[in-house]
Amino acid sequence: MITWLKNLFRGDSKPTLERPVATPTVDAASKAKKSTAVAGKSKATKTDLESMTKPQLLEHAKKKGIKVNASAKKADLVKKIKNG
């Protein structure tokens, strides 16, 4: 971080980070679980929604056309999706 600050104030055109930023990845198993849980039933049940992660719930709501706030808690997202 100190190196980055020195480069910033020195006027270097490309300040660099000391370590690369990692992007989150989704493994194939969770994708398979998501696709079978959502595609297999016409309406998701309580257990299906409870087992989903927050990003999965946001994507599910988006597909269903339900407007939800991304900063809401997971329980609030589940409740909103259930109520439509």
C-alpha cells in the first residue's frame, strides 16, 4: 500500500496494487444445484429459496421480474420472492 501511495504522489501514470484483486467464482456444482432447483419446479418452495445464496436469490428475483433491493438481507429477499 505504501508503494502504491508513493507512486500515486510521484505522478506515475499507472499506480499498481501490491497484490492482484481476486474475483469471486462460482463452481459448477452450485450452478447445477441452482439450475435443478429452479428449472425443476414451477414455483420455488421454502426449502429451495432458503438453500440459495444471496446472489442466487437476486438472480432468481430478476428472472421472475420481481423488484428487490440488492442491499436487503437474505431473509427479506426470500420473503419478497415468496410474496411475488
